[in-house]
Amino acid sequence: MTPGDGTFRTPAERARRHDLDALRAVFLLFGIPYHASLTARPGPWIANFHDRSIDFIYLADYLHLFRMPGFYMIAGYFAAMLLQKRPVASYLPSRLHRLVPPFLAGTFLLVPLMHFLLLCITGNPDPLGRWWEIMTMTERNPFEHLWFVQVLLYYTAGLAALVWIFPALAHAELKGEQRNLVRWFIPLTLATGLVLGLCGLGSLQLERYRYLNNFAVNFLSARYALDYLPWFLLGAILQRIPALDRRFARFSWILFLTGLAASIIVAFYPRTVPFLWRPVLTGVAALCLTQASLGALAHFIHGERRWVKALVSASFVIYLFHEPLIVLVTPLLDQLPIPLWPRFILLCLTAFFGSYGIWKLIKLSPALRYLFNGERPKKRSKS
């Protein structure tokens, strides 16, 4: 085994997974075309183009199929890694510092301001009154695109509590070559995808039969929390089985083609699959595409790369600001006499470069870095 084929990693490389860092950032950045597609698909959203196309329903469904499952799987992996290095008393405060300030800043500053400015831009006759109606709607999620941070906080606190109750979990690891697991990796991955899909079906049924009320779904984000908990746990388990972890980082054509086929069926031909089986097929597609994406990145990324570091550093702030930019720019781009697809691409580019520019400004201020990116100012060493 050699470092170049993705099957071997030294302890130092295993302590810092640049490929996973990059993939997590990519999944966050996929939020830009996803939310931009909501402006152009049939059906109401926060802001919409007058021209719509069913193409953007397919695009949104396809992107959402695997980006959030993959994101939470990587989050679980890194959570397990951190708990190997730090006691719970250090891990939990550090994660709260990282997540809570941007979550609160986004919820109480960016989201309300986004809605108010949109009403002003679109010429609403009573922007303040309508804004208050929107802010007090019980059927909307008040956290908008930041629900994923809320769910991540649940998982962070839950995993910390579990390790605090059972301290042996902090360093539990299935060592050795685990030849049977590696030999049966592809069938095991497909079976795991089926299990993840069945879990998704379970949470769907809970909401469908009203076991989850509006408060649980919209304010507590309970449906999301149930949907992605198995993915978070899978990432944590994968981190504790080094042999399987190494194998997961090797590209598999079988899993890639399986994931591609399953995802095309689910996103573009959903009526060919019985309704209750769609979440199951989605689980298989999401896991296979996540594995293929990681395997491809692990093949090309060895050690720290400058562009990876820059992408990872900026990704959270880009995600934080991209939706407000999309919402506010949509009415302006809607006035351009250009076809819908070029308008959509222009919207994506504006959201990316605009939010990246905001990140460059935020970097200049330690207070803003803490508020919007959870970066605590570094303590100066006493001379």
C-alpha cells in the first residue's frame, strides 16, 4: 500500500483529513446552486424569477439528494475524531463557540434583514407590517437555511453526553486489518445505504402520520434531526474503524455507477419507484455518491493544499451569506432580458463571489470572525 492510492495514511495524515475537509466545504457550497434553483422552479419560494422551468425542480432534488447526508456523515467523522483528542469538557465548549455565534447572528440579524430588504426592493406598500407577519408565521422555520446548524448542535451535545456517560467510547476503536469488512466492502456499503434509506422512510412516516407537529417540524427541525442522525452516527463509526475508513477513501466504480443510476431514477424518474421505496433508494444513492466523491478527492488531495485551506476557511461564511444574497439579487436579475439558464448561472456566480468578498472583509476583524465564523481570537503569548 502506498500513500498515493488512498489506502494508507500515516497517523499525522489520519489526524487531519484534508480530503474530508474539502468535501465538507463542497457540500456546503452546493447550497448555492440548490437555493438558486428554488428561485427558478415552479412553486413559491422567498424570491422567484417570473420565468420558471421544471428543469430546476430536477436540479434542486438531485443536489439535495446527497449533499446533506454527506455533510452530516463527515460531521460525525470529525466529531468522533475530536473526541479522541479532547475530553468532553474541552470538546463541547469549543464546538459551542464554533457554532452558536454564527447561528444566532444568522437567525437574528441576517434572516430578518433579508426579508425586510426584499420587501423594500420589491416595493411592498407596508414593508414593516408584512415583515412582522412573516417573522411571526408559525408554519415557517425561523432559522431558514441555518437549520443545519441547529441540528448539528443537537448531535454535538448528544454525542458529548454519550461519551461523558460512557467514557470508554472516547477511545473505542476497532483496530486491525478487518479483512472481512474490507473484502465485503461493496455489499456492506449497499446494505448500509438500504438501512439509511429505511431510517429516512421512518422519519417520513412520523411526519406523514402527524406524530411530528408543526412546532416539532418547523421550530425544532425534528424531521431533519431524525433524517440525518443515522448519517452522523455512520461517520462517527467509520472514524473508529481505521481499516474500513481507508477502504472508504478508495474510489469504487461499482458504487459510483450504482449511486449515479439510483440518483437519476429518484430525481428524474420518481414515478417509476413506489412512494415508500423512494427514501430507501435515496439512501443507497446518497451513500454511494458520497463514497465516490470522497474517493475521487482522496486520490488527488494528499496533504495540505492552499486552495483547500482557503475553501474550507471561507465555506461556512459563504454558506451563511449566500441565501440572503440570492434572495436580494433575484428581483434585480429578473429585470435582465436574458434567458432563464444564463440568469440562474449569473445568480450563482453573484452569490458565490459576493459571499466570498464578504468573507474577505470579515477576516479583517477578529470580532466579526467570531460572530460569523465562530473563530475565537487567538490568545497572545506572554513574553
